Amino acid sequence: MSRPVPPGALARTLVLLLIGAASLAPAALAQRVHGRVVGIRGNAVQVRLSPSVDVRPGVRGTIYGTVRGRQGIIARIESARKVGNTWTCTITRSALRVQPGHTVAFTATVPAGPARSAVPVRPPEPGTIVIDAQNVSDALVTSGGVRMGRTEYSQRFSPRNATFYVQKDGFQTERVVVDILEGQTTRRDLTLRATPPPRTEPAAPEPQPPSDEPPAEQAPLPTPLPPPPSHAEPEHDPGFPPSTATDATLTVYVNEPDVDLVINGLPIRRLRDGQGAVQVIPGAYDVVVYKGGYYARPQRITLGANEEQALRFDLIEARSLISVTSDIVGARVKLSGVEVGATPLILPYAPGRFEVSVEAEGYRPVTEFLVVEPDSTAELVVGMEPALGWVFVGASPDAEVRVDGVFVGRGEQSIQLMAGRYAVEVREAGETVLQRAVDVHGGSEESLVAPGAAPPRRF
């Protein structure tokens, strides 16, 4: 027979249960997934947070992973600095190696703040390239198969790396590779080398009439020397433009004056009166025209030898806006392959469907298609993942492996790192047996082997 419960016993039991639940609350909170590891660099990790939460500098966190088949603690971290919704944290204690994809929970979180609104950013100022031949005049300048002009050649371009070719009859074609810098003038002066005369073969000896006398014994002929190396242009190099005898003619008509003609991403010339013609090597070309506040759809054309074709562009007023933001401030934005600015960016444009690419050093490029409706703003928010590479280290089982001075393990190691330069060191019995600076790029793989160790496996 059960005894009656004293009046205060039930209340005391409830209080004990509440105290026990409160003591378990931090552990339960720690098991929540507030973010994931997306990159590692030495003693620092990058953590991509959930969009709904944020933390403050100095807040401690825990990294979880699989330990002996069960979820366990990998390392302790402390938040340091933030870019977008990605925090760079410092490892304060670690039991096992941290890898991208490990889950992270922080001891204290706050609601995520409102998304930062984009502000207009000035596109990069064009640079100027000047190319001239010192010993000849009126030499032809080409790039990407397009006849750009003649020396002294001058043109404004958005900052880029570009390759030009300078040629003139009777001279060897010269290649000019330049970095066009923002707001600066880059000049290249060169001297064209004369084409060497064709090599003539010696005349064959005249045949002698037959004779009854036995032929005299002749000395053995000397071994012929190999022909001298040819300085002619390599036929397999498609960058060198062929003769102008097969040039095609492209004529462009636009419904507005003062329009820039762009072929294969290179500004060719300004069409002052809305029309102009250019000579090009036979082939396929992407052609578009640009004018501030207007838009025209690009067109693709294929031209044959000595062919003449015309394209017409109808510019329409750009009444819509394209807004591009990313968690990496200053990432480069390309619209249909043409760089138009840096994030955060607001750009007047026309309605349509466009390919938008966002690129930043050390991160994987992101390409999305954006639909722009008339009289509206199309917004694109991009989260960029770090570009990761691998470093494989072969070392003896007892050797210490360190990256930027941070101990990462003993023996053979497979280490995934964000793009950047790292100092990799292997120590045996307190002595450094291997020390190497390694440049890591997105998707790169680098193998290092300490003296006396076997080549590393990739695991």
C-alpha cells in the first residue's frame, strides 16, 4: 500500500528537476549548430555562421566532429573578427585536426543584424596603353584577331592584362604583353627586327661525260651540318595574325552617337557618328556597344575570308538597377564577362537575363544568372567559399609537423588550407629536418617529403 506524499515533497522534487535541467542547459546549447568551418589557416579558422545568428568578438566556441564513431569535441575557439557572416576565430585548444565541414557552436549568440545595404561604388578608372615601333612607322597593332590600329597606337582600357601583336611587312611580328593599371598610362616602345633573307641551297654540280678510265678514289664527304634555326614566326601560334590579304570587314551601326565598340571584351574605338568599320581576321567574334545610361544586347558573328558583314545595335535606356553584394567586401563583379565594379555595387542597367560573376583573391568564383525586370532593382547576394588546397607531408611516425609554427600532428599528414603562403616545418628529435614555404591556391596540391621518409599518401 502506497503512502501519501507529504505536502512539500512534490514541490521539492520539482525544484530539483528544474535545477538539474538548468545545469544541463549549457551542454544542450553547445550541441546546437551555429555554423560550420569553411577554412583553416595555421591557428585560425573561418566559421560561416547561420544567417539567423551572430556572435560578438571574444565569445568562446566549440568545434565538433566525429571521434571514434561518435560526435565529440575537436577544438575550442574564440571569435576574433568578422567579414559578412564569416568569423575568423582563434584556436585556443585542440585535440584533433580541424577540417572544413566541422560544426561549430558558441556559448553566446545574438540575433543577426539587418543585412547591410549596398551603396554605389565607382567603377575602376580606365588605364591607357601606348604602343610604338621606334624604327618603323605605321606598323599594324592587333589583339585577339582584331585590327586595333597602327603605331603610334593609343587606347583606353579597363584595368586588365592584355596581349598585343605588332607587325609590318619585311619585319618579324613582336608580341607585347602588358598590365593595364587603373588611371595610369603604360607605354611600350619596341624595335622590329628585319625578317632574315630566305636560305639559298648551293647549286647542284653539272653532270660530267662518261669516261673509260676508272674513277679516282675520293675522300669521304663531310657530315653535313644541321640547318641554322629558323627565326620565322611559328605557324602553330594562333596569336600571330596572318597576312592582311584575307581580312574580313565588319561594319557596325548604332542608333546613338559617341558609342564605344567592344569586340571580344576589348574596346576597339569610339563611334562618334554612330557607325564605323573594322578589319578583322576571319573567325567568330562577340560584339557589343556601350554608352553610359544605355544598354544593347551583345551579338555574335562569324566572318569568312574577304567577307563583309554589318551589325546594327539599338541602344535602350537603362531604367533598371542591378545590386550585387557579397560577404567579401571589394570582390570584383563581372557582367557578361566584362568587369563593371566591386562589391557592394549598384549599377544602372537594362531589363533582361544576365550572367553575373563575383571573384575575390583566395575565394572560389561565383557565377549566377540574374533576371532584371523593367523599372526595378534586381538584387544578388553572394556567399563566397574560400579556395582550398592540399599540402601532403611525408614524415617519419615520430616527427612533428607544423604549419606557420602551429603543431598539426605527427608523421604523415594531409592538410587542407585556405589560399595563401605557409611555412611548413618537420622536426625530428627537436631538430628541423624540413622547412619549406608553400603557396596554396584553390584546388592546388603540394607534396613535401622529409629526408628518409616515404612519399606521402593522399587521404
